[in-house]
Amino acid sequence: MREKIRDKDRLRHILDAVCVILERKGHYTLEEIQENPIVFFGFVKHVEIIGEAVYMLTQEFRTSHPEVEWDVIESMRHVLVHGYYKIKPKQLWLTIENDIPKLKPWMEFYLKEADSRE
């Protein structure tokens, strides 16, 4: 069973990875990440971290915070880790452009909520 006490740490890991992605994405275009495997897999790794941290959140937390599509994030993590050879750069880029920015305010809100409970 996953430990409830770790939810705050996992939320912090998600926010940290989101911030790295958001800070770096402006330095590259889709074409540039397609041409540079180090940069490409750097972005992949940070999306994986987000997915792994989501996977480690307690089910209680995920259920009580349904505004984020936790299952979708976890599923993407499985694809990136186990289907690494099938990763499509354009799909990754669309995730970085469209989905990752939406996570930041939620993670900040959840962390503030957790801090207020302490």
C-alpha cells in the first residue's frame, strides 16, 4: 500500500519536473528536439518523472482530487517507460505544449492545501 505521507513529496516532484519542462521548452522547437536525442530524452525523462510521481500518489488523494486526469498521466508514463521505442516526438511535444502547463497551477494549489493542513 502506498504511504499517505508521501503525497506532498510526490506533488513536489511533479511540480519540479513541470517547472523544468516549462523553463526549457522555449529554447527548442519540435524540429530541434527531433534532431537532438539528448534533448528529446531529457524531455521524455521529465514527463516520465511526472507519471511516476502520479503513480505513487495514494488512491485516496487521486480520488479526492478528480480535476486532474491522473489515469491519463499514469498511462503516458507506462508508454514512455515500456514503449520507449514507439515514442512519437510530435505527441510528446503536444503534451509539453498543451498538457504540462495545466498541471502547474494544480500542483501549486495542492501543495498550498497540504501546507495549510500542517
